[in-house]
Amino acid sequence: MNKKKSGSEIALLILEKTVDGIVRYEDFRHHMLLYDFERPLGKTALSQALKRLREKGLVEKELISDSEVIFKLTKAGRNKAILLKDEDENWDGKWRIVVFDIPEKRRSARKFLRKKLIDWGFRKWQKSVWACKKDCADQLEEVIKEAGIEDWVLVLESNRVGPKSF
């Protein structure tokens, strides 16, 4: 079921499709149909969407010159765009499963990981076993490495999960 996307969601997805998550404002306005969305955004709607995304910390605005502006995806924006993109795409048949046993002395890292899992749409199977259908293993591994918890976290991809796979 595809729901109609907001202007902010369209802008995020366009940025996600660009090289390095960067696009000039004029390119946004004049080439939106190249990005294959159901509707182009008018100048006002696009400006409002980008303003909302900046306020939420999902994009950054950078002045190149007096007449040129570019917008960049932040790390949070890239993560949000990945979730939106995955909603549109057909499931590839693979489950992403995260198993962890992070020690108590690293409680804040454990809480951070759980928050990220929830944000990315993971569901808890057991206390320290989470799974989802979204293709976010690369981003997940990056977060795990940044948090310094790679010794206690295992990320699996499997196309067979459940009693039928045994």
C-alpha cells in the first residue's frame, strides 16, 4: 500500500538518490521529474519542505555564492530517507537480524543501538534479538562501528527464518 508522500518526504528521497546527497536548489526545482516521483513540487512547496527538513536536522543548507544554494543530507536525513525508500520498494526476501549482548558498563551504547533499531523499523523478537525486512545492514554496521560495540553485536542477513528453515 503506497501512501501519498509529503513534500518533505519527496525532497528527502530526491536527495537520497543524488550523488553524495547533495543537490543545487535550481536542480531541485527544474529537474524533479527526472527523479520519477508521482508529482513535482512547486517552488513554494519545495521551499517549505526544505525549511521543515532543515528545522528537523535532516538537511543542511549551504551558500555557494549569492545566487547558488545547495542542500545536503545529514546523517539523520540519510537514515530517514532509507526508511522512506524501503517503504516503496519490494521486499528482497531477506531479513536483517541483530543479536547483541552489550555489557552493562556500555549501557548508553546499548540504549543508543535500541533506539536506532526502533527508528529503522526493527521489531524485537527477544530482549536482545531484533529483526526487520529493510535493507539497512550497511548503515547498521556503520552505527555499530561508530559506537564501538562491534565485539558485542552480530548482524545477520537471511532469506530463511522460522520453523520452516530448520
